[in-house]
Amino acid sequence: MAARAAVHAHTSHNHRACIDDALATARGLCAERGVQLTPLREKVLQIVWRSHKPMGAYEVLDELARSHKSARPPTVYRALDFLMAEGLIHKIESLNAYLGCIEAGAPHSGQFLICRQCGATEEIVDPRLETALEAAAGRAHFRPERKVVEISGLCARCGK
Amino acid sequence: MAARAAVHAHTSHNHRACIDDALATARGLCAERGVQLTPLREKVLQIVWRSHKPMGAYEVLDELARSHKSARPPTVYRALDFLMAEGLIHKIESLNAYLGCIEAGAPHSGQFLICRQCGATEEIVDPRLETALEAAAGRAHFRPERKVVEISGLCARCGK
DNA sequence: GACAGGACTGTTACGTTGTAACATCCGTCC
DNA sequence: GGACGGATGTTACAACGTAACAGTCCTGTC
């Protein structure tokens, strides 16, 4: 697969379709794997997908609570844990926040470009960068499992 | 500068000298820059340098409090913020923990290999990886400022 | 139908990480 | 001496995350 940026956070796009796509993909993957994408989990996934900005767990909780009175921190964290385990969302470590995954189904650690101005965060899937990471670890005789790559700065629009 | 790993966390080394080196470098840099490496800040730097494992802020606080009764969370966070601003320590985002910087003076975002088994964390300075990060950002017309690279897995010793 | 087991969710309480805001101290410069 | 700026003291709280146990609901088995 060629290097690409599958989400153009700043490009005007039909975000409704963007969410619907993500939900449909998620439903398909979970069915295939025999795991349960329950209404609660789907709702959380939908909330995370409402923007291309990483969302804090408590922000998700506030949103969820509007339709789900009994929501508490564990409610949200369990759903987020499930979604991460299935590769449907990523955690942005430098923000303690969560973002919908644009490559659901292909297990991978994400690589992220985080705009410090507008907050929009783009997931990139760059094989050359992946190779460089593997090589760097290899030179240190290190066996990588999870790779966190989070580049913050200014996006194309904000950096003009 | 060639790619290298400046700290061999697993190699037996004279860690006392390792700390002393770091403190001497820090004193020199701060003097040069006209900023104050106060006794409190130096103590915190020393504590962070006591191991090659990232240390949580509250862990630093516990240690600091042994010799400094009035230490409170803000005491530690202020010192850590100062040390980060001067490039003397790094924050490991995926662990919410702090680690002495092995390239103090050369402003850089670190690249880290974090062993999930023994906890030892090695900072690497790999120009090829740096180039790959810049290139990946460039292809997305993104202007990078801070680059977080944290690879966790098994170190050479634990992965055998 | 009973019931055992497992997956999911509800609920309470608490642990960890980080910060706001204001007070105090202390050296420097005029 | 008095204003100031930087550093630290102090209290309180905000934000992020989890342990532990209880209840619900479905399913497979007898």
C-alpha cells in the first residue's frame, strides 16, 4: 500500500458519510470476529468519530450521558478499551485522548499529525516511516511491539 | 553525528559517573544560558537520573520529600517543567513519566525504546528516523514542532 | 424448565496525575 | 528603602483512570 493520509481533516468532506463509513466498517469487522459491538459501544464509537479531533474520555462521557443517564467513568473506559482492542480507535498519548481509526481492521500502531492550533489530528500510514522505526529499533537489538508516533505542530491550513 | 544510543541501560556502567556527568552538563548549560539551576531543581534532576527508568512525578515527589519536607505536587511539577524547558529531561507520554536526557543542550524531541518487561528506557538519536519523520510530515504539508516517538517492546536482554 | 457460566453493564468508591491561585521570600536595581 | 521579578510555599481542586462487587441477560446443557 502506498503512503497516504486517509483522512483529510481540513478538507471539507461529508463528515456524516465519514462517520457512517466508520460505523459500517466496525459492524462488519466485529461480526466477522464474533465480538459484540453493542449499542453502548457503537454509541461511544460514534461520539469519538464526531470530529477529527482527539476526544478526552470525560468529554465522551459528557456526550454519552445525554442519552445514557447511567453512564459513569467505567462505562466509557470499558467501551474505549474494547474499541482499542479491536483496532477501531487509537489513544493519543500526548493528549490523553481518543481518535477514530481510519485503518480499522489492519492492526497497526498509528502515526499522527496533531495541529496545536486547530486541534485537528490526521492519522497517516507511512510505510517508509514504519520501516525507519523498525530499523532504528533493530539497530538497538530491540523488539518493538507498540509504536507511538505523535507529531505536533501546525497543519497545512494553520501553518500558512 | 552518527546514529547512536548514548545510554546503554542494560550495559553495566558506572551509573554514579553517569549522574555526575548529567549534573555537570546541566550546570554548565544553565550558567551559559543565564537560567537558575537552583538546589531544588538540581535535586529533582538528580532524582530523575537515579535510574534509566522513567519516573512518575509522584515518585519523584516521594523521593524529594525525604530531604525536603515542604515538597508538594507543584514543587515537583515546576521543577520538571523547568528541566523540560531547558532540555535536561524528557517526558515519556505513554507512561506519564520523566527521564533524564542524554543529549542535553541539543534541543530535540527524544526517541525512546521502552522495555515493557524491565522498564529500562533507552533514548536513541537516529538521524534516519528523524529524516523519515520530517518527510512524512512534509508529505502532508504539516509543519512539525514536537515529535513524540516511543517504541515499547522487549529490550535486547529481555527479548532473548 | 432449571441452572451454570460467561459477557456485558450498573454502581460506588477510590487512586493517580496535574494545575489554579494566592502567599511568601529573597535578591537586584533604581 | 521600595519596586520588581523570579523562585518557592501552601491550599485546594480539576482531570484522568481503575478496583471491586452487584445485577442483568443470554446461551448451552441436562
